[in-house]
Amino acid sequence: MVSKDAPVIYGGSPALMHPRYGTPLIVAPESLLVSLIYRDLARFLELPSHTYMGLSDSKLVDYQAGAEEAYSALAAVLAGFDVVSGPGMLEFESVQSLEKLVLDNEVCGLVKRVSRGFGMSAEEIAIEVIEETLLRKGGNFLLHPHTRRYLRREVLRTTRVGRNP
């Protein structure tokens, strides 16, 4: 609006107002739906889009914080936002928690993995590996070099998996 071809990222931080306390509910389903609407508007205007998701309205690093972080971060990535602000944020965008930021890093890794999907190339499907393994008596897919190579790439292993408590 100021000058032609000026760099712009379209977005905002819609919030439903709590009827009793007057606090903004940033991660309420209705707020997320409004974000999806302005994402569509950004696409129509051919602008990159920004949203506040992957955060929590909770005041603590608790179950609510984790659940809100996870479902809103996944919604943002699946919706195709270009910029997502929110990991580490608590209490209606007013607090940045380093503890939550570390935990949210795990969620971001999971969300990133979901957004990548599965590869469907001939190398990844590996029909020849299936045939080779099935023809061998007692063939084992887990021992095949192809499986080990793709396991490292395709299966997300979080820091907690495979470790003794």
C-alpha cells in the first residue's frame, strides 16, 4: 500500500474474547477458523501469510499448553501458512517460556514430519526389495539394507524414543 512491490506478509492474531473475563482466547477453535479465512485472503491477494498458532492460552506448561500447541501447529502447517509464530508462547501471547519452547521443538519436529508426507518414487516403494524379500525363505524386511537406509529418513525418532527411563 505504501509503494508498489513493497515486501508484505499478510496475517494477524484473531482472538475470541472470553465472555466472563475479557481475556483473548487466541487458540479457541473460532480464532483458528478466522486465521484460516485470512490465509485464504492472502492466497487470493498472492501474498505470503502469517499466523499465531503453535502457542497456548494456558498460564502454565501443562496438558492444555501441549494440546493447544500441537493442534494449532498442525493446523497451521496443513493450512500452508508461510510464517508461524507461537512456539514457546503462553498466556494469550503475553509470555515466552523457555521451558515450553524446548518442549514445542519436539512438536515442531512432529508437525514438520507430518507435512512432508510419504515419498512415492520407485526407489522409495522398492518393488524389487519386496520381491527379493518375499522370494527368500524367511526373508526379513527389517534386515534389508534398503529398509535400514529409509528408516533413518522416514521414521521420526524423538529424543525420548528408544531410551530407558
